[in-house]
Amino acid sequence: MQAQQITGGLAVTALWEAREGEADAVADILGRFAPQARQESGVKLFLVHRALENPAQFLFYELFEDEAAFAAHQQTAHFKGLILGEGVPRLATRERVQYAML
């Protein structure tokens, strides 16, 4: 099987760590959010993982067509409601890094 060729775009990683007692709630929020994010125009790939050793940690790997698509992603109702409204208040830490594809 040949690997899918993905070129160009803006990659974003995010690392979340839920506050004590909030990990399952965060997992539920992300489970509702991810399918909606994958349907957005300009989203090439959207993956969210939960750490095996520390289930309070979540790793996102997102690939957008460009910076404009990433900006549009952050303006969607599901981002504002689920991520900013429900998810972020349950976090102890949130880190994001943007990468250009080589």
C-alpha cells in the first residue's frame, strides 16, 4: 500500500493536560469536536490522541491548507463552544506550536 502524499500547509500540534478529575470530560468534549473539525474546509488532517501512561494528556496533530484555514478553524462555532467554552476551562496546561511543511 502506497502512503498518501501530503504536501504544503500549516501543521499545528497542541498538548493539553486536563485538571485533576477532568480528563474524562475533556475526552468527551474532544470526541464531539474532532469529527466536526475534520469536516471543515481547509482541514487536511485532524488527529487527537490520549496518552496511555497519563490519560489526562491529549496530543493534537492538525494539518491545514494554510494559515487562513487555521484562522477560520478558530472562528467556527464548534471551536468556540467546545474548545474555548468547554475544554480550555478544564485544563491545567495548553501548549500549541505551528510548523511549516518542508
